[in-house]
Amino acid sequence: MSDQRILIAEDNENFRRLLLFQLKHLGHTVITAADGAEALEKAEAESPALVIADLNMPRMGAIEMIRRLKEKRPDIPIIVITAYGTVDSAVEAMKIGAVDYIQKPFEEERIKLAIGKALELRKILTENLVLRREVRRMYDFSNIIAASAGMQKVLELAEQVAPSNSTALLIGESGTGKELLARAIHLNSQRSRGPFVALNCAALPDNLLESELFGYEKGAFTGATDRKRGRFELADGGTLLLDEIGRMPLALQAKILRLVQEKEFERLGGEQTIRADVRFLVATNMDLKALIKEGKFLEDLYYRISVFPITIPPLRERPEDILPLTRSFLSRFCADMGKPVPRIPPETEQALCSHPWSGNVRELQNYIERAVILLRGDTLTLDLLPEIAQEPARDRGKPDAPLFRLPDSGISLEELERSLLVQALERTGGNKTAAAKALGLTRATLRYRMEKYGLLGPGADSEERTE
């Protein structure tokens, strides 16, 4: 057995020496303490891989020591030993964090097996903590790429809503990163230790969506041979993301409304009302207000889920993010494939920034992953991005004559953008759908930019034209 630093907390000097001898014989480095208080001090100073503690010690017993140690070092497993073992004391010690319970006297083989299991558990706990830290780092708001003003505003709003229990509505085209943002909100919330459960409402047939969300009892329908917990129940204490909610059938929307309001439900085929403490995040790439007008989405549900809307702009409207995202994907995929990170020549940069990216960040990620697979040199050449390389030069931002000539005196981009919005609205008589089409925007993006420049006006939502 490999050398592992083990802390013994035992007030009986003779037994402490015996245990010290046994553990050294097994090849471990041993630290000793005469009571729980001294054990806590040495655990902090020595960072042992395992603690073996007598249940009854002066100054501080094992129960109090376990509580305090678990608060500071949840990764250190604890084995409790006592000559006065009872079922009650064993249960109490295990409930608060002990991984095993051994009664004196015991054979060396028994303590050897217990230590082996505890150290294996320590390895798993350590790997889990490292993974949790890595996930938390990945989804920390400061590590989400946001060079553009639009994405900086998105992250600012997400940081504001994360600590609350309010429902956030994430709006954006497919591939813009709605689930990434949802995970970041969850991991920066008070529910970060709870589960994050996602359900894509567009990925399941209507007849399976309800059972997947609510679960079912045995015998609820043909094929229901066992009870199954639904996604809502699995998210208890954490966050449930309802992705693509605009594609949810109307009949189920009414049940979702109750779920969001009351946080209670019944499994299919069940009669028991079940409550769960769940925070809702909702995502869509559809115009829910337009669906309401078409009778395809419940207005009451919309107002319940749109407590805090966040609109994520498409990648083509935030070109400042394209190259930072490209470099991030290159670093990740090159590390995974054991390749050096290539440089990006100017012609590739220009092509990347001029591509329309209809698939948004997901499309860019896929292109870069494939390029890294094909990469043989130290340069990200255009031939590694064949779809972009085959685009005509004029489509890559190289027109024969510029669409707009920059005045010698310069111009404010914000003033230009506002002016174009006003012109498009005037030309279309205020029809937002037509104005969005004229500017090459989605209707949701047009509304976002109108709001940005104060062009919606008071009561805009209730006074919109029928389009």
C-alpha cells in the first residue's frame, strides 16, 4: 500500500501507540493527536489524507471534530473507532460525515481494509472537487468571452439575476449560448451545490415530454413497468432549464404554469401531490409574443416566465467576439488533441469576421474543431475552413466599392445605427417585421436595438401594430 499521511486522534496513549505501529507497518506516515481539538489543529497544518478518531475524547469528541473538519475540509475521510460502540452513535457519526465505523478490539486486517476503502474514497472526493472547481471556473462570468458591448450587457444582467430565485427568460437564436448562460447563472447562484437539469422541449415528441418532465408511477401507461422521477423532481434544490419552450404544446403549457407558480405536481398515474424547491430558467429562439397572437402560447405563462428577460445577440451582430472565441476554441481543441496552438494570419481573421455565422457560436466551434483535426502546421490557413474559403471575396468583406464611405471627419457608429433604425421604421410605416427584414435583423434583435436607443416609447408592447 502506498505511503499516505494519516492522522490518529486517540486519547488512550497505549492504543494510540499500537495503532501508530500498525499503520507504520502498513507503510503510512502517521501523525498523532490526544484529542479532537489537537486533531483539528494538526489536520489544518498537516493536511492528512485520512483521519482515524476515537469517538470519546476529552476537550472535544469525534462528533464535534467531524462537524468542524467537514466544514473546512470535506475531502478528508474520517474513520471512527470506539470501545463503546452503539447503533445510535454509529448512525450519528455516519450522518455527519464519517465513512466507516470500527469497534475495539479489531484485527489489523480490519483496519487495513477500512483504510483502503477510505483512501479510495478520498481519491474520488479529490477528483470531484477538482472537477467542480474546473466547472465553476469555466462558467464563471469573468471567463465567458464578451469583448462586444452587447455580450457585456448580457453578462451584466446575468450577474444581477443569478443570486435571486427569479425566473429568467433567455432569448436568442440557436447556437448563441443560451444553455451556457443558464449554467453560469446556476453556478453563480445560491443553488450552485444543487443539480442543474435541462430539458429540451423540442427534442421529445409531445406524448413523451409530459412524462419526462413530471415522471410517472408504475402502471401509468403501457410500458411503465417502474416508477420514474421526472426532470422537475430531479432538479429539487437546484435549477431546471426549460429550453425551446416556444415549441411546447398548449395543453402542457397550462400544467407548466401551475408548476412555475405552485412548485408542485403529480406524477402521471399518481395521486400524491409532490413539492420541489426548483428555480426555473427558460430559453427560446422564438418570438413568444408573436406566438401569443397566433394562439400558440399562453399569455399567462409568458408573463410568469419573463420576469427577467435577457436577449443574447447573434454572433454576426457582435463581430468583436469572433476572434476571441476562435482563439479560445483553438486553445481548447489543440490541448485535447496534443497539438500546438496555431497562429491566425490576417486573411483568415478577415474571413472569419466577415462570415455570416447563421449557426452562431456553435457553428464557429464546429468549424474550429474540424480545422484542428486537419491541422498539420503552425498556421490556421483558409484551406482548413473550406466553406469560408469557397465564399466569393465580395462575401468576405471585399466589395468592389464600399457600401458606405467613412467621412474624413469620422462618425459615431451609435448615431449611424440609430439613424438607420429610424429610417427603416419610417419607410415601413412603423412595421417592425418589415423594418427588421430591411435591416437584415430578426424581429427580436430589432426590438432589442430599438430599446437600446429609446425608440420603443412608453406602452410599446401594448400599442404595437398588428403585423
